[in-house]
Amino acid sequence: MREILSEIQQKANETNALILDYIKQHNDIIDNDLFPIFEYALEIISVYSERAFIIETVGSYVGLPSETIIPFLISSELIILSAYIKDDIIDGGLKRDGNKTVHRKYGLKSAILISDIILGIGYKLIYDSIEKHKLNLELISRINRAYLNLCIGQSKKIDNIVDVTPDKVEKSAFLRAGDIIGTFSSIPALIIGDQNLINSFYDYGKWLGISLQFKNDFEDFSINDAHLDNSTFQDIIFKQPNILISYFSNHYSSLSNIEKELFDKYWGIQNNSSVSQQDKEQILELFDEYNIINDAYNHLGRLCENSMHAIKGLNISPEKTTLLELIKLIYHLN
């Protein structure tokens, strides 16, 4: 399973090289003052590159040449890169993977500007590829819809712990990740016009994207062990909406007033230094008492099973095996 991590990272590095090469060849798009900002954004956000990996894997499965696939590898990462820059601005994030966020390092105006330019380049690549290869315009309409859902998902906030349920979090995960990853996963099938494969790979990517978003929620609580054991909690970082917290919606009325106040106090807090050690320990005890982690982990397992089922009927191939391994990686299976 660790091999697939290196494959994804290799594809991320290759895609980043393709992106930089494309920008350098079209140096009229981003001027010299903005290029370092673009390069920095690509460097700190490129860790999220499963889309390019999936697009190429599915492209190989349906027999498409690299020439046809590469523009979509590049554009998928650029569109998501643009969204992440804006997401950090909306969240007021100061760090991403230990690095200063783009707006923190270069200022708000420059971050917004480079985000818009990146988004424009991504769409230009898609349009150019559709025109060059005489592809179906449904490609662009689907990508537009998925990007709109991504923006809607980022804009919707659940106000308090009482309102957040697992179903609401799953819907939010679909908007923020499921639709966009499902759409890019189905692009190779859209190119060849095979409706059955379009549906299969869209569903695969949709459930995979939702699973990734749930996995991200686990990581927001600094779980760094493969088995998601309570003992692996190091810090508590509340973000909204969060799958772990959502499981308290069924138990909230059972909590004491002091316990309710504890969650209300920290709901929406992202800085773990704001949470006292005593409160962290009490929250973890509540997680344990109500079996929250196991419930959420089982939910993640069901999502991964949905993704596996979506491509269950496909012919066995190295590509299919690779896609299944990616699901297992997300689910932390050995």
C-alpha cells in the first residue's frame, strides 16, 4: 500500500513539472512579479494531487493517449489550487502543511489575484483541449457544475453543534470534494463517450472524494495512527462541519450542562492552544463514552465500500487494482 503513496507523489511531482512548464511557455499569462506567488502556492498545496493520479489511471484504463489526458491533469490541479487559496482566505488560515498560507505570505490582494489567474488558466486549458480534440462540450458544463458545488460547499457553515449531523456533513463533503473529484475521475470516460464508464468512474470518484473529506476531518483532530485509536489524539482542533462532532447530535440532549457548555465553547475553534489540557481530556473521555470514533470510522468504511462497489463490475486490470488500493489507503486498511 505504501507503493501507491509514492506513485501518487510521483504523479504530483510530474504534474507540477507539467504545470510549471506550461506557465513558462506562456509567460504572457503570469508576469514576473506574480510568478513567485504562483510557484509558492503550487509548492505548498501540491500535496493534494490524487485527482491527477486518478485521471491518468482512468485514462490508461480506457486507452486514451497521454496527449489527450495531460491538459486535464494540469487543469484539474489548477482549478483546485485556486479553490484552496481562496478557502484559506475564507477560513483565515495562517498555515497549510506547516507553511504560511499564500495570503499570509504575500498579502490578500495578491492571493486573490493569483487565485483568479490560476482558475482562468485551468479553464482555458480545458476549452483549448475540447476545441483541439473536438470533444463533447458536456465536459465543461460538468466541470462548471462541480466547481460551483465546491464554492457552495465552502460557503455553507453549520452554526452550532446541535445542527450538525452525519448526513449534513456527508452532504457538505459531497459539495466540497465528492462532486469535483467524481467529475474529474469521469473525464476520460466522458472523452470516449461511454455512458456506463462515465457513471462508474463518477460514482467511484464521488465516494472517494467524500471519504477523503471525512479522512481530513479525522486529521483535524491530529489522529496520526493507522488504527485511529484514542491514544493517538495529540491535539483537538475544532472545525465546522466535522464528522466526529456530528455524532454528538444524537447524544447532545444526554450531555450534562457542563458538557454542553464545553462543546459550545470550543465549537469553531481551530487553534488548539485555545483548548485547555483539562478540557481536551474531558472531550476525549466523551468521545470514548459515546463510541464516537468507532461510529465515525465505520461511516468512513461504508463510504469506501460505496467507492469500491462503483467499479466492482469493471474488467480486472492493473488500473482497477490501483484504484482499489487508493480506497484502502484512505480507509487505513493494511
